[in-house]
Amino acid sequence: MLTKIYGSTIHGVSAITITIEVNVDQGVGYHLVGLPDNAIKESSYRISAALKNVGYKLPGKKITINMAPADLRKEGSAYDLSIAIGILAASGMINGENVSNYIIMGELSLDGGLQPLRGVLPIAIKAREEGFKGIILPIQNTQEAAIVDNLDVLGVENIKDVIDFFNGEKNIEPTIVDTRKQFNEKVTNFPFDFSEVKGQEMAKRAIEVAAAGGHNIILIGPPGSGKTMLAKRVPSILPPLTLREALETTKIHSVAGKMGAETSLMTIRPFRSPHHTISDVALVGGGTNPQPGEISLAHNGVLFLDEMPEFKRSVLEVMRQPLEDREVTISRARFTVNYPASFMLVASMNPSPSGYFPDDPNNTSSVAEMQRYMNKLSGPLLDRIDIHVEIPKVEFEQLSDKRKGELSEAIRERVMNAREIQSKRFETESINYNAQMPPKLIEKHCQLDETSQNLIKLAMAKLNLSARAFDRILKVSRTIADLEASENIQSHHISEAIQYRSLDREFWNA
């Protein structure tokens, strides 16, 4: 007897439905075809033990299983439950009348229990798109899958629950999640606040400008000046995620297996802070079985690179294309995978190997050592960072001041007002904020008066700026003008933007 069961596989951040055809016929043998990997080939042992421990057994007949499309490689152990139910239905041990109405996924333990899966959200979205009645999966994944409406999400703890469900002996209640309510309750639930930061008013201002325009920023300062503290608070002043962005971000984290059992939807912007020993593939994504990297996990949020010069140069250089295109393309001989990577880069570094500025008495680095240290960051990479800001050490008077700083909520309000101006400006374009402006839009929206033109001309000559750095100054000045709700860019906006190009100045070798 032939039975068709449906599963799903992940390709990039989307799902592809897999048809699992199970045929039970006269003879003896177990044949699994359709490009399965070793984890799937080993499923017969897990299925046999699981069925035996819940009172069933594999039929002593010839079992042929085909996973279609046969030219697409299938990976992982998530097909155990699908294959097991297919065998039981094809051999007549359970009622297989309704099995084709559901996507069935789950990894079996030897006692019949089910292990959680990764990539459940895109699988549920695909199931709804293709008109399936529901999805049957481990109970640990139900909160995540239940984000998708108009789909019955049935969570099970054991294969026996699935058998009883299809035999009509047990009813499984669908899991229901009020996505909008959960989203609205937690959308401003931040663990850190800018009011906790003492001093560093210029750095706070630079971060506010960066957040308002979606600009990349690097913080340069000695140890203990508050670089990491400031970076961790950046998500608290960014505009809250929209529901569409939250679903997009959740999909990526679901595919990477970063969602907890009790979490159904990411409600605050991600903050990723990889260690400087990270590899190229771990940062940008890829691998034998491609997975999203840290820059994709930071999509719609913040990627923080602490002590940026300590990262391998090759790791930093592979970021150049994603910083421009805001997506990562992983190419293989047989397929290509695209991962979104629209993130705000926040980096930090010491001004020298000793950790101090050239004019600081604690600085013990020679000019040559400082130059070697700075050369770890290539010019093309620094050009892609819009704002460079110096952070001095915090003085005792600032640390001992009992007054609270400005709340993140107040800063976020100004940032959101500036973003609203940008949304209206780009409503007919395919971009959302100033940092994404291509040259055509820079020319249109960054008109300068004569004073401003002379000012930027002088800066270009003095600082030997590249064409990309020139564009960055214009974009940042446009954001500063938006924060003031100014229709035109004025000379003081240009002046402030030029101040945020510290690494273009030759003061490091003083």
C-alpha cells in the first residue's frame, strides 16, 4: 500500500515542502531514497526502537521510502516522525485517511518522545501558503509555530499521541497565540537604559544620530571609558520593531535554532556581539549545510564588534559586501542561498595597542606600533562606517554625579520623529532611512548652500577624504538636519558630520 506524508526542509530562510512516499509491499527490506543524509538514513533505528516502546513495530515487509523532490538534498533528523507515521499508515496499522492534511515533523527519541526542531516558523508559513489544514510537531515548538494564523498547530510529546490522534482516540487542541498582544506587551522591554551612562555626552549624541539614520558607528576610546556600556544600550533608542520586521527577524533566529521553547516572537531588536576569534563563516554564514551567520542574526538590529582591530582581517573584509548590499549570498555548485543582513554596525576600539590616546601619559605605544595597529582596519572598511567618534576617559566628577542621565525613552522619541521624516521622504523608494541612500537620492535630498559647499570642500582637502567618505558626510548631515526637523542641510549640520570622521584625521601619530 502506498501512502504520502508531507514534511518540510529549510532553504535559506524559507521552507520547501517535501513529499515522503512510503510503499509497503511483499518481501523484506528497508530502502530509503531521495538524497537523504546520514542522519535520515539512521532514522530506521530510532523509528524501530520508538515504535517498539509504544507498543507497535515495523512491519516485516519490503518498505520503500522516497523523499521528493529527489534531486534536493535532505538533511537532519526532523523526518523521523514523518517516516514513522508514513510506515504505520502504509501498513494499515493506523488510519491514514487524514495524514496528508498535515505537515508532520519531529525527531524521535528511542522511547517515542520528540525532540524540538529548528526552522519551525518558515515551515508553518509554508504550510499555510500551500493550504495544509495544520502542522504536527514537538510541543516545545508550538509557541513559535502558532504565530501563523489560519493553521492548526498541534503539539505532541510522544509518537503515541500522533497515532491516537489519527485513529480518533485522542483529540489534540491547537495552540493559539495572540501575536499582536504578545508583541505590544514586550516591544519596549529593554534591559539597559542610557540614563545609567555617566558623562560621554558627545558619544551619546553621535549614537543618537547613528540610530536616527541607521548609520554604522565606531567608538574609539581607552579602556573603561564606557564603549561597551554605550553599545549595549543602542537597541533601547532604536524605533520599535514593526510586526513585519519581528516576523522577519524571528524567521532567521528560528532557522538558526536560536529560539527558546517559551519564546514565540522576537519583540525587541537583536543585539549580537561575537567574540573576536570568530571565523569568516560564523560571521557571514555558510558552511557545508548553510546556516545564517552573526550578521544575519543581527538583521533589523545591532551587530557589535568589540575591539574591532582584534578580529582577523579576513573576517572584517568579508563584511564589506553585506554592509553595502544588506544581504549575504552563499553560493554553492548546485544552489545559492540569500540571507538578509540589514543591520546597524556598532564597533569599538582602543586608540593604540596600549589602549590610550597619543597625548595620554599612560600611552606607551610608539608611532610605528600605533600605525601597525591602525592598519588592521582597511580604508575601504572604515569608509563604510559613517560615524567615528572619540570617547575620552570618564572623570571622577562625572562618575560621582548622582543625577540620572536622559532616559532612552526620550532619545528614542527624537529618533522615531527623524525616522518618520525619512519614511515620508522615501515612501516611493525601496529604502527606509538615510544610511541606505544611493548616489541618485543623495544628490536629490542633500542639496548644499554655498557656505556648506565651501566647508566640505575644505574638509575634503584637509582630510584627504574619499568619494565614499564624502557621501557618508552628506548622509549623516541629512540625518542631523532631520533630528532638528530642518528641511535643508545647513552649515552647522555639515560641521557636526565632519566631526564624526575622526579616523580620517592624522592625529594618531602626534
